[in-house]
Amino acid sequence: MISHYEPNLKLYERERIVFQTIKNNPNSHHNELIKQIVPEFMAKTTFEKTRDSLLDKDIIFVKKQGNMKFYLPTENYEEKLQHKIEQNTNNSYHDLKLKIKKLDLDYSHKDVDEKISIANFLLRNLIRADNGFTLLDSVKNPKKTLYHDEHLTIQQLINNVFEIIRKDNDFEIIFPTIVSNLEILTFQGSLDK
């Protein structure tokens, strides 16, 4: 069973091809890159979508000289990425804390589908935020938990969401749906397939 969260290997392969071609040919402008990549590796529109994806992720940037575009790898990418992860994780963390604070008042007034949707959104994003802090802990100092307080707060927030669900009149319908959608029950523990 393939989850929609598993990496799209074709996308990764295309990004690698475009990035590697850009890295190996820093003096090639847009049209020269197209000649090197299309049609051997992908179609022109696929190249453009892949290039846009690399630009959106700040893996590459555009340098214009006259009317020509050159694509170059982003300098200090690892440092910039770490800063971006930290910023996004902190923003998400604080936003989730506010949403869960309001949840206790609003939750019981929603219809069942909305309750499921809200709970899934909150739980998935709490887990993502915790993963973000875990990644930052690993990168900054793998021997120490720098975000201990945030991890603990996320654990408490997850518990708060489950407590709100437990108190709800629709608990018996909502709970199994939410837990099954977290994919914890279907997680495959082995990397060997």
C-alpha cells in the first residue's frame, strides 16, 4: 500500500537531473539547459515544472544577464534551509497552540465531518511540528534535546485534542476515523520491501 505522503520517486529523479545539469553547467542559459535535458530526460513542460519546483524550494535561483536567464545552485543552502525549517516550525507551533486554545469552545458546535477534518488537521500538523523540532535537534546538536519544552508542549497539545474528542457526543464515530487517518496503525516498521 502506497501512501500519498511517500516520496514521488519520479519527481525526485527529475529534480536531481535538472539540479545536476545546472550545477555541472553554470554557464548554460535557459535554452541551453533545455537542449541538454529535453527530450532525453523529460518533456519541456516537465522541465519547466521541475525548474519551478527547485526555485520554489530555494534550491536554485535565477541570475539574469541581459535577456538571458541562468540558474545557479543557492549558496549556503544548508544554512538557509535550517533557518527556513526553524522559522516554519516555530510559526506552525505557535499557530497550532492558538487554534487548540479555541478548539475547546468551537468543536462541539461543528458537524461530524468538520470535527474529523479539524482533528486530523491539528494532529497531523502537531506531529509535523514535532518532527521539525526533532530534525532541528538532530542538526544542531544530536546529543542534546534543544527543543525539550516544545516537544513536551506538543505532547500536551496532542493530549488536549484527544480530550476534546473524548468529551464530544460524536466520539464513537470520530475517534476511529481520526486514528486510522493518522496512519499510525498502518505504519510499516520495516524498510525492506
